[in-house]
Amino acid sequence: MAITSVGELVKAARNGRSQKEFAAFLGVKQSSVSRYESGKASPPIRVIEQCMQLVHAAKAEDAPTADQLAERIRAALADPDLRQARLALSRLVDAFVSEHAQTRVTRAAPQITGG
């Protein structure tokens, strides 16, 4: 589900909890949560940031593990007629791994300062 408004963001971050419970977590009144969700009031940036973090964390938990993803790909590409797709995917994965390895090396490289 794409979140297209602040109200939807607040509701997604609430994730089934009651408005009262979520309001206590955010440090606001229940009526404020209701007004944020209905679009009648705009939450402070602090509340928006908290909601974004909660939604992002929930989506990260839903992400498949590497093993689960690999198994899904293996099953989907098991058909011998999908040879070209397997080759294209192999090239894509190789490029991703190469780029990711370079990014990790760049981040880990010590910074040289003049002086």
C-alpha cells in the first residue's frame, strides 16, 4: 500500500494499536491522533518523523531473507525455457554484487587528512 498523505502515514504507523495507546506513545492526546488521521490537523515534524521510522521498520521486517529470496528466484526460473531470463538475472546480480562490494570498500577505507 502506498502512503499518500500524512493521515495515512499516522494510521500505518499506528499499526492496529488504539488511537489512545498510540497517542500515549507519541506523547500527544488521542484527539490529536484522530485529527492527524482525518487530515483535520497537521502533526508536528517530530510526530511525522516517528511515524516514518515506525513504518520503515515495519516494512523492513516484512522483507524476505536472502535465502527466501533466492529460493523464490530458483523456483520461478526453474523452467528450462527461461534460459535467457536466468542469464540476464545472473548479469544483474553480478553487477549488483560488484557495485555493493565497491561501496563497502569505499565506506571502510580510512580517510587521509593533510597535515
